[in-house]
Amino acid sequence: MSAMSATITKTFNKKSLYLLSGATAAVGAGVAFKWYQNDNRNKGSKGLGALAAGTGMHIAQCQKKPEDYQKVYNAIALKIREEDEYDNYIGYGPVLVRLAWHISGTWEKNDNSGGSFGGTYRFKKEMNDPSNKGLQNGFKFLGPVLEQFPWISHGDLYTLGGVTAIQEMQGPKIPWRAGRVDEPEDKTPDNGRLPDASRDADYVRKFYTRMNFGDREVVALLGAHALGKTHYKNSGFEGPWGAATNVFSNEYYVNLLNEHWKLNKNEAGQMQYDSDKGYMMLPTDMALIQDPKYLKFVKEYANNQDAFFKDFVKAFSKLIENGIEFPKDIKATTFKTLDEQDM
Ligand code: HEM
């Protein structure tokens, strides 16, 4: 059976990467391969027929090995280390994590649009989404890395940036898979798919259902708010969630439970929770202790950082791969930190 006929026997309900003639998965195995990506947003008009006819398909070739991606990891990690003065010495780690989440968080399960696959954040509609204010700093930071490794797709670069930042900030190892393919500008999702921080638990639960996340996963994902801070100029909120703004830990849950929180109207007119120590929580953060189902997991993670790390890895991997169907034999790469390489 030819590779193409093998490909078109598949049912398409996800963004899929299909292997061609006799090639083996590269990432993990280190063997050259090619793939097709089919996108099923306009089911019927574009799908099997379009693939068979070879129209409208983005074809990418990739001959990269895990070592090549480790080089990209190292370039990002070294740049984070060198440019440590950013945002009053918080550094670029947190903004890179937020960038990876926001480019993935546009995913819509109903039509498999948005998400990390197409790297559409590079287009102005997505970059200028009011929810993405401040993320241009992460994008600019990654510019020279893209120049150094021009073969990497935007979606791969943004997600690898988040993975690198988490690991370099002492977070857990996050196995990562390559294979996202740059899509054209007309695939850019409309603004308005990212969450509103002023809302309650019901909203948060409903919002994350759109991306297939349950309560445990939502609480685990939000633990990333131990990192970085809110900025008046970006979101109208102000302040950090805790003390260690560039260390990935379970501090967020500990602070949610142990600080004395007061609801205030801030100088930009937004309602936020403030503590005596100068920490803040968004209404959507506070939802995690107001809702008993969420609270259970907050308590678990506050008491057990290992459990948090384990669940975060699963949830974050799912977030950055939502809507993408990788060929089964593409294995994830686990990167070494700079410290582990004595760099
Ligand atoms: C209900 C869901 C969420 C809401 C409403 C929300 C909202 C926000 C807001 C308002 C900011 C401040 C932006 C600024 O002013 O610069 C922020 C920052 C941040 N968020 Fe979230 N977020 C959510 C989920 C997540 C998730 C799932 C992650 C990662 C897994 C994440 C990671 C971050 C990080 C690391 C920052 C700090 C960025 C920096 O320091 O520049 N957030 N978030």
C-alpha cells in the first residue's frame, strides 16, 4: 500500500501528522521523516478529498533529531540566564510560560481550530488580542532563537519556550514532541478565546471544558501562577502571587490557603485580592478555594509538591498538544537542564 493511500484511509477528526513512504518517526528515533498535516476545520469541504488532491495541505519536511531540539532548548535557557534583568529581575521565564499557554489556550475542541499547531500567534490579529498584552516581550525574546534555528516551526518554538522556562525555573521535566507546522494567516483564531480573570468558579469550569480539562487538571494548570506577576499595563491587575516569582513550586496553593486575602478595587478599577505580604490573587484564582471541588485539589497540592508536579506535567503536555494527533511512533523528548549539562 502506498503511503498516500495508507494516509487517506484514516478518519480525520484531529490535526494529524501522517508519516509518508517508509519513513520512521524522527523525534525520539532520530530518523529522517516527512509528514502531512491535515486540518479538519471545514469538514466536508476540506478533508480526505483535499488531501488526496494535494490541495490546501501544508507539507513540512523534518530531519531533526532530539539533539537538535536540545540545542534550541539550550539557546533559550542560556538567553533566559543572560537576560535576567527583565521585569525587575524576574527574568523571561514566566512570560515564556504564559506565551506557551496563550498560544495553546485558543484551542476549540468543536472544530479543532486554534491551538498551538499552526503558530498563528505570529500574525497581528492574535498578537494584538487584548488578552495577549505583554506577550510580545516573549515573542521578541524568541526572535533571535528563531534566526539561529530557522527550521523550527513557530508552534514548536513557542511550546518549547514554555517547557524550557519551566525546567530552568526548577520545575518538573516536561516530555515534549515536535511536529507543529506553520499555518497561513487565515487560520488565526478570532480574539476572545482566552479567559476573563474577573470571573468565578462556574465560569472557570465551563471555560476549561472547551479544552477538555477537568477540575484536577484546571487546579494543576493554575499552579503556574506561582510564576511572574500581573501588570497594570497588560491586564489592569497588579502584583505577584507569591515570593518566589521565578521558581516553579507549589507556593501558589500554599498562599491561597494561608494568606489573609482582602478584596480591593485596584487603581485601574479592577477587583483583586491582596494579602498583607503584598501578594495578589485574581478572582479566578480565588475561585479555586471558593469552590469545594477545586479546594480539595488545592489542599492536596499545597501539602504535596510531588503530586502537583506530576499532575502539572500531564496537564501542561495536554494543553500544548491539544488538537494534534502525533504519529504513534513519535516519541517525546525529555530535555536536560543547563545544570545537568554543566553549562
Ligand atoms: C482561568 C485561567 C487564567 C486566567 C484568568 C489567567 C489570567 C492571568 C492574568 C490576568 C495575568 C497577568 C498578565 C499581566 O498583567 O502581565 C496572568 C499571568 C500569568 N499567567 Fe495566567 N491566567 C490563567 C491561566 C494560566 C495558566 C493555565 C497558565 C500556565 C499554565 C498561566 C500562566 C501565567 C503566568 C506564568 C503569568 C505571569 C506572566 C508574567 O509574569 O509576565 N496562567 N494570568
